[in-house]
Amino acid sequence: MNKRLTLSLDAMGGDQAPRMVVEGIEIAADRLPEVDYLLVGDERRLAPLLDRFPKARAHAQIQHTEDAVADEDKAAVALRGGRNTSMRLAINAVAEGRADGVISAGNTGALMAMAKFVFKMLPGIDRPAIVAYFPTQRGASVMLDMGANVECDVENLVQFAVMGEVFARNVLGVKQPSIGLLNVGVEGGKGTDSLRKASAILRESVLPMKFHGFVEGDDIGEGTVDVVVTDGFTGNVALKTAEGTARMVGHFLRAALTSSTLAKLGALLAKDALNEFRSHMDPRRYNGAMLVGLNGICVKSHGSTDELGFANAIGVAANLIAGGVNERIKEDLERLISGGTSQDAAVL
Amino acid sequence: MNKRLTLSLDAMGGDQAPRMVVEGIEIAADRLPEVDYLLVGDERRLAPLLDRFPKARAHAQIQHTEDAVADEDKAAVALRGGRNTSMRLAINAVAEGRADGVISAGNTGALMAMAKFVFKMLPGIDRPAIVAYFPTQRGASVMLDMGANVECDVENLVQFAVMGEVFARNVLGVKQPSIGLLNVGVEGGKGTDSLRKASAILRESVLPMKFHGFVEGDDIGEGTVDVVVTDGFTGNVALKTAEGTARMVGHFLRAALTSSTLAKLGALLAKDALNEFRSHMDPRRYNGAMLVGLNGICVKSHGSTDELGFANAIGVAANLIAGGVNERIKEDLERLISGGTSQDAAVL
């Protein structure tokens, strides 16, 4: 039997909160019987919801607060003035040892600022990053940074590679994930100075890391590597471009399959296959990004997700905790620093 | 009747050259009877091809050379040693007034280096950029830079906006194209310093430019703006990510529609609609990127394109020449510099 663990949930964050949070627990309860929940939020709204969802009720207790971070709040404002918000108290619960990890579907900037303030950084990590995972032709891959750091230097990229590899092992279940640095070409001389230096360090690293080298934008959808490492600007643009392209293709497919009676009949016959196709790329299946590099497990759910997506984010958090993701990252960083080549030591 | 014009073609550049070049002329000849062609390449291979394609033969003459740039040639090497290559001689023909524009499906780096060396820059432009266009939910949009400049400053971005707008007017036929700066969020404070400064300049510009502000990655596929302005690193990653995502979605759709007898039957009934869907996003329809900012018209065709794609690149070049794209860019730049706010003048 798996060890019991507790997740603290910002019950008020997200467009469909708190309903989708409680219903997300209800869905996750069957898959993850070893998980308990600390629901931080407005008791007057949460208690009636728990009455409707018996499995959630069996696994959750409420920590009441009336305050919540708004979507439009600036991170700095939320950090200063939001000490009694559901988001902040959910983070605090982890720092106080009452929970093993926190999940929020609320304001990303506020979550990053609060989690960084409360958890602090892992030793050896300069900046936190956001790691997301997404479908590819070969299954799924992870990418970081998705937008926490607009500009990154060599050390950041090397640290992202280490953190991304550990995340991929835990969330994708790949034994030895391959790592690629996102660039405008695969040849050695391409891209910025930082990318070329980071590539040299990763290639010579003492870690048993499967470093593939540079990858290009189309390698993301191909699934050429398990972990795509990039700065937060490029990662944010790439992931959103992929989402927008998938929606555009879906839009044209729908238009085509409703363009004539024959097409509609064809779509009806192929209904099960088309549903399977849609489900394969359903963003809810890939919901749950980690704020990695912090001395505490913090998972960000998409703000617009529903209960299925939130249940998925619960699964991601449970995997990360069970796999000891932060301990693994610390071990890898120590090996990289103590056993690295002279070049590594100079940079890290 | 339209004014006659001449395009010089690097007949040896591209995976399927020279056949697809000659056959591309054959296809374009019906649509563009006013265009003549200077085919620069190996006469022993070109002459027999012209015998097979009578319309191409009627509109083309051959300039013989045995030398050609190889795909793997470094730009600097091609520039120094490639003075008799089909690519270089095709560019020279424009500089010598024997043609109005050049098209090549060969080595992009070599083409950029040679065209920059022979044509020089337009007055007021610091760096050339690559402008491509692509399908969106609302039709088509253009994006620049697609990879000529890995790092860009404020002036580059502002100049890209001016050039992209003129390109969009000519190639998309939009009267007043809207312009967006690619960023990680739409709020004013997002992104790098360069992006925020470029946004301020474009917003205050004296040009009758429809500046939308910041856009995000998913706005590319949505078609939120007609012109997406970004640095060459981000643009290259975004376009390739979109291509890779479209291929991934296509891969899953094919898998779904061949997964059962019922699905296959459905796909058969919807065949015409599915073909229409595929054709809508066929990359050949969007073949023909311009190296913009140079004092000469230079169009880059995708290296792997076939005759349909090459015919499309011919159409792009003809539109750019007929629309006087470089004259329009020069006019806009002069207005921007002479009539700009004090802030513009300081930056440009």
C-alpha cells in the first residue's frame, strides 16, 4: 500500500472554483485512495459541496478563510496584502508540515511570488521555472520554462535541464528521459551564446543524463525528446503557439466535417474514432504544471480547467510527492556540482 | 494589361530542382502571363526540361552555369567561393537590371549572405528579416523575423513592423493590416524591455499603422492580427512549432480514421471534405518568404517544395514587384523618421 499523503488545495482559485476543486477530488479519490485533502477556502461554499460529493467528503477537511486572490491582482500586491487568502494559506500548510504539496488554479504570478517567498529556493537553484507536459506524436513530453523567467542565462538553462529530467521521470514515467535544448537549428553553431554554452556543459556533464543536443520547434510535436529546455519567453510562446495551432486545425476539421450532408454522415460513422482523436489531445489530460526549483511541491492547474482537469493536476502532484521529486533534484545538483568537469564547476 | 516583368530563378536550388522550377513556371504561366523568367543553371539539364514544358519554354531563357551552392555550404564559404553559382548569378541579374526579382529554393544562409552583399540594405534598415505567411482561423497572416536575426533590438522590431505591414498589404491583399508584437502576455508590463519600448514607439507612430499591441502565441493560429512581429529566434521557433503541431494533429487524425472499418467508411464518405481540409492547410499554398529590408526583391522558397509550391513563390514575387514593396517600405520609413515623435527620432 502506498504511503498516505496530504495535498492542500487553494479551493477558491480558478474559473470554476470551488465546485471543480471538490468534484476533482471526487474523481481522483478512486484512483488515489491514499491521498487526503486540506481544502482552503470559504467554508460556507465548501461545506454544501462536500455534502454533495461523499468521496471528497471522506478525504477532505476544510480550513476556512474568506479572502482570495483575484485573477487581476498583481503578484507583488497579492504577496503583501494576501496573507489570509486561500492561496497563501494553502501554501503555508505545506511549509508548516500539515500538507505534502499544494495545488492552485489561481493567478500564476501571485502563486509564483507566494510560493517563492514561503518555500524559498532549492539549494543550487537560482530561479524557479514552470514545467508543463503536452501530447506529441510519440506520447508526451515536458517543457520548461513556460514563462516564469523572461530571460535566462547559461546556469538557468543547465538547472532547468536537471529539474526537467527529474520531472519527466516522475510524471511521464520515463526511466531515462532524453533532453533537448530548443534552438533555431540543430547544428552546433546555431543560436545564442547561452545556448551553445549550456549545450557544452550538458554534453560533458557527469550526470547519467541523455542529452540529445539542440532541437527545433517542430521537434516539440514530433516528440523527438522527452524534455525540451528553453527560456521562459520562448517556452511560453511555443506552448501557446502549439495550443493555438491545434485549435485552428480543430476549427477547420469541424468546418470540413459539417460542410455537406455526405461529410456529416461520414463524421457520424467515424464518431467513435473522432472522439478518441479529440480525447487524445484534450488539454485536460495534460493539466498540472509544476513550479519547480522551490523547496516545496507546488502544482499550477490551468485557470479555466474543469473537474477532470483538476483531478489530473491532483494526480501530477501525488506523483511528484511519491517520487520525491525535490530530493532527486537536490541529489542531481549535488552530483553535478561536486563531480562536474572544471567547466561545470566554474559555471554552477 | 499588367506591365511585363522578369524573375531570375536559381534553377539549381531545392531538393527537386531543377524539375520543379521549370514545372513551377509551367503552372504559373497561365496565372501570370506578364512574367518572363531567367533560368540560371545547368543548360544541359534545363534545355531538355524546357522541351517538355512548352509554356515555360515560351517565357524562359537560360543563363548557363555549372556551379551551384550545396545545402550544407556555410554562408561565408558560399559568399566567398560561390561567385559562379546559379544562386549568385540569379541575384546578380537583378542588380544588373536584367531581372526585377530573384527566387531561390536553395541554402537560406547562403541566399541571405549573397543577397545582402549584392543588394545592400534599404536606407534606414539595419538588418534584413525573413517574412513568411501562414494559415490562420481567419485566413492568413504574416510573421517576421523567421530566423535571420537571433537577437533583435528596439529599432529592429520597429523596422520589422513597417516592413511586415507593407508585405502584408501586397501578399495578403489587406488594405490596412493590423500589427501585433509577440509577447508572453498582452498587458503593458509584460516581456522584455525591447518589446515594451518598441510597443511605445509603434503606438505613438505618425504612420497610419493599425498597431494592435502585444499578442501571444495562440493569437498566431487565431489570426488576431495580420502581421506578427518578433525576433528571429522566437519567430523561427513559433513557426516550426506550429508546423510540428499541425503535423502531429494530422498524424492522430489519420490514425483515428484508419482505426476501424466504420471509421474508414466514414472517412471515405467525408473524403471530399477531408481533402478540402487538407488543402486549406497545405504548406505549398503558403510557400514564398521574402528576405525583406534589402534593396532588391529576393524570395525564398522552401527547399523541399514541389512545382505547386514553387509556382506559389513565383506569384508572391510577382505581387511584391507589382506592388512596389521596397518603394513603399522606403516611403514609410522616411515618414516615420521625419514625422515621428521625438521618441521615435531618438530611436531611429
